[in-house]
Amino acid sequence: MEPQQLLEAQRVQAHNDATVDIKGKCAKNIRSNTQSKLRKMQRSWLGNNFDEIQGFAVRIGLKNLHDSLRESAALSFRAPLPCFEQMDQH
């Protein structure tokens, strides 16, 4: 390879490296801006819907509590009481 061709190849390679570097920085900047906008949208959505989400969680919690109490009461009525078991043995 002649020196002139070698210099031209190095210049082209340097130009390509610079272009790749610029494109990488541009992509990183776009990704960063997009993520920032998405986080802002998420915070806004959660803020706007917080009362509804909290109300739903409370309703689910109360329903679970009610179901647990109902199940516990049903089990306690089905199971014989220990004091009656002792009376039957005597």
C-alpha cells in the first residue's frame, strides 16, 4: 500500500470512528431524555390515580379480612370445642 493510500485509509477510519462516536452520544442522549420523560409520565399517572389505587387496596384488604374472619368463624363452628371433647371421654 502506498503512503498516500495509507493516509487516506487512516483519514477515512478516523472519520468513521468520529461518526460512530457522535451517533453513540446522540443515541445515549435520546435514550436518557426518553427515560426521563417516561419517569415523569409515571409519576404523574401515579399521582393522579393515587386515591383510586389506595381505595382499591383498602377494599381488597377489607375483603380479605372479611373472608379470613368468615373462614375462621366457619372453621371454629365446625370443629368441636376442646371442653366438650373432654366431657365425652369421661
